[in-house]
Amino acid sequence: MPNHPAPKIRNFLGWRIASLMFLGLGTAPAAGGPAINQFELKDLESAPGYRQFQSQNAWSSGQPSREAAVNGAGEQVFDDNSVARQREALEMEMGLAAWLKFRIGIEFEEERLDDPLSMSEVNDFESLKLTEMGGEIIAVLVPRKGNGFGLGFVTEVERPLQRGEQMQLNTGPIIEWASGAWSATLVPTVVQYFGGDPNEEGQRDNKRDFAYAVQAMYTTSPAWAFALEAYGTLDRIGDNGNATASQRLLGEHDQHRIGPVIYITRPVTTLSAGAIESRQAGNLEKMESDDDGSTMTVGLGYFAGLNSATPSSTLKLSVELDF
């Protein structure tokens, strides 16, 4: 999304809400399947008092059919591909310093049934429900001011709310580059699973996945930006973790998506107390200097699945409020 100047702090309400949410912090998706997060880019924008509320939403169609096989014990087993028909996340991001910020949030998902009772249910989905909580820290190692190169590092933890599911730790660099109206962002991450209950073979599958988010963007004005974005996961890097016989029988499930996204940024007509007083006094110049300049950015995108394990179509709607 387009970069915005860091606003001033109006009050501590956002910090109080964040503190309450942080008490329940944990992480992650359904155990076993590929790590699939919201389709969003991490960035290096930060400043003391910087705050941003985010709503990240995605709807997928053309779901891949569930694979089934009979294992050595004569039991019917199903693949554990992580597909969801709907995802909605609510997040709060806050800047602690020019080089450090953090984010906390919750996610709702309409997931595919984990344990279908019959063949007629193998491709059915559960109802939309709260599935996980998470938090991340981003350190800005090389800040980017306008044109040039920027570098940071993200560490994110996700915890599922369903008992027994594995948590995951996502770590990796954030690489930014900009020249004039053009900019690019690359966020490759290693996803480490941990905790949770043992699998049917009595082991914890502490596997590692590789995930990526890529964006190339052209900004035509402060209000409009056009991007091409790609998101994907390589399920289980190499022969790591403890895959079950069923997982080895049905294989891994990489997912890859690519598509265009339009970002629209508009000012939010919210004035500080000082700006309101200046308006009442007729001092328009001082009113503008007292206004914190809150903005809202809406992202609308469409992603096409690039392989048979990925839903064929995904719609993205993101709303970000800087205040």
C-alpha cells in the first residue's frame, strides 16, 4: 500500500486495547497442512506513536477436491491441504520507535472439515469461526526514506484456539526498494511448527515450510496505486519434521497465487481538539497544522491459483486506517 506520514498520538486508547489483546497472545493454522496466512505485505513504516488498524479479508472459490487413499492398515485417509473458503483478520499495528513496531490480531476462518465422517462430507466446510490469535515484531534495520533500499526483519507467532493444534513461528527479512513511482517488496519467511498434540504415530510433526509474499507497485498519486502481488507456500522444506504414513502417501501441498491489486487512499475527516478550536476561531491555517491527517486505504484484489492444490480464485479486500 502507499506510504503515509506517521501521525501523532491523540490518546492511549489504542494502547489499552492492545494490552488487553496481548494477554491472550498465542498462534496458528490447522496442524499438518501448508502455512497459509492473510494475503498482505509487511512493510518498514514505523515511528513512535504510529498506529494502524487493519481488516484483512479473503474469499476463495474453485477449491481443490480433497484427495483420499487407503493406508497400509486398510483405513481411508484424507489429505491435509490447508484450504479455507473465507478468512477475516482484525489487527492493530503500533510503532514503538523509528526502528521497531509490533502487531497483534485475531483471525476468523471458514475451514474445510478436519475429520469428515463420510465421503459425502470430504469437501464440506465448517461455519465461520474465530480460529487463532497472533502477534509479530518488525525491526527496521535499514530504513527507506523515499527512493532507495530498505531492510527489516519480522518475527511472528500464531496460536490456534482449538486445543491440540500446533503453533507456528514465522521469521524472515522484509526487503523494500523504490524509485520514483515504482516500488517493490519481498518478504520470504521460514515457518516453523511446534507444540500441539502428537500425531497418530505418537510424534509431533515440527516441520518447516517456506512462504513468500511479493509486490511490484506503481503509484500514480497519493490516492491511487496499482500492484501485482504473489503469495505462496512450499509445504515441508526437504525431508524435515515427522510426516505420518498418510502424509507420505498423499504428498505435500504447495500453494501459489498471483494477481492485480488496486489501493485507494482517502483522508478521514477526523479533527483533533486543537483543530476544532482553530476552526471555531476561524484560523484555518492552524487547523490544518493541528489535524493529525488520518487516512484510510482500501485494497481490492483478485488472485489466480497457479497449481491444483490452490483454490482457482481468491478475492482480497483490505482496509487500513492510519491514525
